Amino acid sequence: MLRDIISECRQSLTDGGIEDPSFETACIVEAVTGYDRTHQILHSEESISAECEEKLRAMVCRRLKHYPLQYILGSWSFMGFPLRVGEGVLIPRDDTEVCVSLCLDFLKNKPNARALDLCAGSGAIAIALNKLADADVTAVELSERAYKFLSENIKSNHAQIKAVRGDIFVCHQDFPDRTYDLIVSNPPYIPTGELTGLQPEVRHEPDTALDGGQDGCDFYRAIISEWSRKLKSGGALVFELGEHQSGIVSALLKAHGFENIRTADDFGGIHRAIIGTML
């Protein structure tokens, strides 16, 4: 019965120290059977095939080895938009909604806004801005593997986004100055020395999406230095921030002529995003 296999999976995850075994069991069961959580409750007496049971146990086994749930499922939702994810691309996280909220607030009442998403990864930010702010977005991503997810997610969400494969340290030369209303980035910002101490699940994500250099700020410096001139007068630059990085990034913005600099906190009270405008 469905009830029995759900109980078995949940207990295995509980015994394995998974933080939210009930939620993760429901996600895995839905991925295999197509039954959402309500169906799982209302139809718990239904029988399921031996093939489904085998798939469920195999997925739970992978999760017990701390393989990311999102990679196991193959997709994850960000701000209501389904995104394909897998090895080679950063997993979208709720923290990034803080960054997107700053962007949406800036873009409101700005018709025909043009935006750049640098280090775009899965396309989470770019898709949200295109769909929620009707912005004309160009998304830049270097990794070949991540770029494939970006392209697929743009297509599956019917988003009007131009995807560009490029290295943000170099390809700024290919973009016109004084053109964009907004530049946003959730760049790699983990200090190199801290990578080995990350959670086992995070270590499955690509280092290229995590490693921000010795102090975690290499990408902030490069983007502020090389991409600021791409903004129109009054345009904004928005970043997601790592912990303890708001002071450094704020100082960098001020040094390059940005004003009206402010941060936004996540639910944990951490300065998770920052915005500044170029006059």
C-alpha cells in the first residue's frame, strides 16, 4: 500500500538524520507516482506497483548518502516557476527571493526595462524578472553544463530571455555601455578556504558556482569594476550577498559612484542582498 511505503521511506530518512523527513518523503513520492501530498493522504490505501516501490527506495538510498534532494527530483520550484536542476548547476534557494524582491521593487513602474543577469545558473532570477516584471532580460552564464539548464528552463517557462554563454570577467567588452536599467547577480561568494567545510549536500554543487576567491568577493569586484558602465544613469546594480559581505560590497559600490545603497535581510536576519543606483 501507498501508506506503507511512505512510512518506510519516512522512517529511513528519519533514521538517516535527514532534517525534514516528512517533507522530503512527500516530494520523492510525488516525483515517482505523480501524487501530490493531498492525494497521498486521501488515497493512502491504494496499492502501488513493485516498480514504483523500487524507484522510491532507490531515491531514498541516494538521499541517505546526502545527495541533494533537488538533484534527485530533477527539478525545483523558485518563486512558483519550475526549474530543471541537476549536477553542474547551482540549486535555487529561497534566500535568492530577497535579491529578486529588490529587483522587482526597483523595476516597478519601469516599462520596457532592460536587465542583465550575470552568473545566471539555472535562470531562476532571469525568469522571475521576465515573468514578474516583464523585463527584457539577458542572462549570462559561463559553465556549459549550467548553460544547458538555463536554456532548457527559459524554454519550458516560455520566458523571453536572451541566453549568452560568456565569462563575466571578459565578455563585458561585448555589451554596450549605458544600456541597462538593472544588472543583477547571484555570483559565487564562498571564500575558497571554506568550501571543504560546507554541508555534504552543497559539496555536490559545482565549485564554479560557489568559489568566490580568497575572501569570497572576486566576482563582486569584477562586476562592479567592469559592468557598472553598462548601466543607464539611474540604473541599479543588485547582488545576493554571502554572510558578512555587505560591508565590503557596500564600500565597493560607493567607491565606484553608486548611491542610495541599501541592504535587505533574509529570514535569519542576514544581509542577503544589496542594491545601489548609478547616477
